[in-house]
Amino acid sequence: MNRNRILAFLILLVASPSLSELKKPAISQSPMERDQLAIYRTFLGSYNNGSTVRLNLSNLTSTFAPSDDDCLKGVELEADGRYNSMVHRFDPRTALPGNIHLVDPEQQGEAVQQNDPGQEIRQGKDVNSAVEAGFSAGLLTLSEVAFDKSHRYAAMSFSFVCGGLCGHGSTIVFEKKKGKWKESKRHCSVWMS
């Protein structure tokens, strides 16, 4: 009897989708909202800061999982939770500031691994060349945007990964002032490796 239970469990385990497949968010079939695109443009404009260097942007957003960070204190995000269960694909025809290159995140992830500065340095490449190659292959990913009920505040996160110990990211809060989205002065979580 025990052997049958074990066999049934193994069959279920093999036939069941993996946990990562179960947790993959749905890709929205509707276009991004005007305010969502405006926030991305505002962020990319300040992130690029006028640089002409090509920036690899994931053509797929990630979900946004608000933290218990104080930066969201007093901001009541919409309760529908779309921002943590659905993602969008950037339309390649969408005008974005700077030298943005939309990329497939999985393919670019492989390029990041191949150009990991730490690995390149261990193999004898000089530090400056290794870091430059890592940054050139790096992948910027933007999360979905979560709005408050009045659409006065919005929050998103970003990550830039250029290797195992090469990257940074943050959660950012935006505020709509005089019809334009501006990065707020609220200090949110930041990570760096």
C-alpha cells in the first residue's frame, strides 16, 4: 500500500506544473495606461540623465510587490492588485526617452551571465573592460505601476542587473503635480550589489 501511495505521489509530482510555472503572472492583453507610460517615461528620462549609451530594457514588466516601507506610508494603493498579478509587454512603437533597446528578458539574462564582470575579471580581463562589458549587457526591468485611489500617487520598482555582484534597484514613489508625474521626495528601499 505504501509503495502505491509513493508511486501516485511521484506521478502527480512529475505531471504537475512547476511552482515557477504556477506563479507566472498573466501578460495583459490591453495596452498600458497613459499614466503608466508617463511614469515610465519620467523614470527613464531621469535614469538615463541624458546619456547616449544604449540601455537594455526588458520588453516585459515585472509585478510590483509593495513592501512595508515607510515611503508608502499614507498612500493607499488601489485594492484591485493588478500590479502584483499581471504584467505588460512594451509596444516597440512606444516612444521612450534615451537610447532604449527593448530586449527579451530571458535572452538578455543569458548575455548578462556571459558578461558578468566578476567572472570576466577572474578570467584575466582588466577591471574597466569587464565592468564596461557588464554594464553594456545589463538588463533594466521596470515593475508594474501601482496607483493610489485618487491617481495622485503611484509606486513602482526597478532593477538593473549586470552580473552576480553587479546591479542595483529601488522602489520609487511618484506624485502628480500640475498634471505631470514627478518623482517624490519619499525615500524608499534601495538595493545594490
